[in-house]
Amino acid sequence: MATIETKYSVGDVVYCAGTTTERKQHDCPDCKGSRKWRAISPAGKDYEFDCPRCSASYNADRDLMIEYSAYKPVVHRRTIGSIQINTHRGSHDEGNRYMCIETGVGSGTVYDEGRLFPSEDEALEAAQVLAASQNNTTDWIVKLYDKTLKVSDYQLDNATLKLAKEHQARSRSMLWNLADLFSEIENAADKDEIIDLVDSYRQRDWARDKAKTETV
């Protein structure tokens, strides 16, 4: 009577070598991590704007993206639940296959014998080789950001305009304080109350409002 031996038996604990994907990001080749671009026009205008490549919340062109998915090794502990014998060992045949208790016996995941190892260290070593191979041959990982950006598609922020907006904000703050003072004066009962309101403004807000105009 013939006896068939298998590498693993029902009840054996094994470790399966596999891979999973993780999100990664390459260093931006345009801004070198500053996330800003600066440009000076032929007219001498100074512009600063967010880096179109790494600051964009969405980019429809995959060839411009620096974010990508890469493979990393992963090992799973499994317990043999059933064995599928294959006596034919062809060039593309993985031989015996196994089903495990953790992922279903009878219906569930089927594991090739070549992906199972008796120790976690052996499985991790095999998983690292598998991940490296996938990362070297997967098109979306190997081929990245090889198109030229079109800066005209993005909004430029004129440095002069930026300063003007800051000046405007400071001026508005001062005007709001003065408007409050004028409103209080209009409702004052007499001259003494008006003097008190002006003195209060000088002590409370005048120094700060004056400083705002001096920093322009």
C-alpha cells in the first residue's frame, strides 16, 4: 500500500509569506520639501504659490503624482486544517495545497505549499523577497512623475498684492475700533463722558492701532 507524505500535517502551525500594500510618498522633485514655489516675472514681479505637485489635494494625472502604493512583506500565522494532494509537479505547478482553520476549511483560502514555512523568520525572509520583486516590476511603482507641470494651471500669489492685503486687514481693525469710539461719542450724555471715552480709547487701543500702521 502506497504512502503519501506531505510537508505539513493537519494541526501543524505554519507561517504564510505574503505582501500587502501601503501608501508612500516620494520626495517632491520640484519644491524639495518646501511645498512652495517662487517665481519672478520678466517685469520683476515676485510671486509665491503652493507647489502644484505635492500641495494639490487631487491630481487626475497619475504621472504627476508622488504618492503611490508599494508592497511590503507580511507574515500570517496559520494552522493546517486540510490538505489537497497533487502528485504532478510541473514547471508551473505549486504541488500540494492547504486550507487553514483561520481562513476556512472546505470553503476559504487555499495556500500553495511554496508560500508556507515552519518558522516566522523563514516566512518573513521569503515575504521580503516577494515584496521586492513586486515593487521592481509593478508599473505604477517603477514609472513615476515623468511629466512636466504646467504652472499656468495654478493660481499665483503676487507678493505685492499679499502685502497690500495684510495692510488692508490692519487698517480695517483700526477703523473698527474708531467706529466703536465714534458710536459711543454720539450716544454720550455730555462733554465729560466724551472725554472719558477718548481717554479710554487712548489707554486701551491707541498704542496697538498705531503700531499696526507703523508695521506696514
